[in-house]
Amino acid sequence: MIDGTTVIDFHGHVGSWDSVGMIDNPTIMMQAMDSVSIDKSCVFNIFHPDGTTSNNATAAFVGKHPDRFIGFAYVSPIMPDRMLPELERSIDQLKLAAIKLYPSHTPFPLNDSIWDPIYEFANERELTIITHTGQEPTAAPKFLIDIAPRFPKAIFVAGHAGNIEPYRSQAIKAAQRCPNVYLETCSSFRSPGVIERLVMEAGADRVIFGSDTPLMDPRCQIGKILTAKISDQEKRLIIGENACRILKL
């Protein structure tokens, strides 16, 4: 089923997160990728609100293995004056492919107007934004219903698809209402049947595989898709074809 499909992991990290034991060792990451035929992993660094420090680290990491990793730019409204210049630098000079947001590191909900310059930039450039979504007050996926229709040329990917209820249902509702909202699959909370539910209620063409590597093992994260009770074509869409389409690969 994977043969002939470019497999893209849409959710990965650069940097060390000592409190949870996360280390971005590319050798170990690629060994895990190879064991389940993941061709490329998308990675980003969320640890520096200035953006520049994070994006330089991401570009350096990707630069060592450009055939296996795709870098995403990170900026934060904690330092709003730096957002647009850093996005321009990261996309135009560093050649990062999309944008990562992490509202949990800020006091601002995703539908606060302070985020709008980022959304406008993505809309003008027709870029993809992946944002953390979950139970944190700033990260509720219901906010995407307010945002996505205002920026129709941008693609919004709900990281973790909300993670747990009621946020998972919020993420599905956002995808149902907004054609430019997608749902990404990585989570440590998945119970059997969730992938099937995402496909049934949002559509396989709106679901994207992600693992949270190296925070989580991509082998088990892709396993819940490969063993889901959905068609092989639906699996191909989720593990690679959707990501290739929205990243214009």
C-alpha cells in the first residue's frame, strides 16, 4: 500500500526538550523513518519567540539531510514586531516551506487579532500553517472557524486534531465548515477508531499524518493509520498525497 506513495510526516521537532527527554538526533530519527518507509519529515523549532534563533536551527538541521527533512518557519506574537520580517527571511532566504504556530507558548488565543499579520502573510503567499491545537485555552481548534474563512488562500492544519474531547470534535467541525482546514493525526491520546472517525466525518482528503517525532515514535503513529479500517486510497491520501498537495511538492 505504501509502495509508490511519497510518505510525509507532517509534524516533527528540532531542538532539545529536556523535561520530556526529547532529543533531535537525526540518525535515530531517520532510522525510525526508514523502518516504516517515511520518506520525509517536516520539522520546526518552537523554543525561541524571536523566531530567528528557532529558524536558523531548523534550517541548519534540514541542511544536513535535505532529502529527508522539510523545514517550517516559527514566529510568535510574544515579539510581534519580528513576525513579518522573520517570516519573509525564513521563507525567501532560508527556503522554509510552511509556518508553525504554538499558541500554548503565548497568552493569545488563535483568533486574537495579534496573529492576523501571520495569517495575512500565509494568505498572500498561499502557504500552509500548522498550529498546535488542544485543551489549552489559547489553542482550542474552534478558533479556526473564525480564522480560516477570512484567509481562504491559506491552509490551516490543526495539529493533533484537537487531541482529546471536546477539542477533537471542535477540530472536525472546523474541517467540515472550512475547506481550507485540515486535521493532523499525531497524539498520545488516540483510541481505536479515531482515524476512522476523522475520515468519515471530515474526509480522507482533509486528514494528514503526523507523528510528533522525536517526541513520539513515528512507527506507532503511522501504524494507527496503516491498520485503520479505511481504504488503501484513503491511507495513501493521509500518509502522503495530501501533504504533497498542500506543500506543492
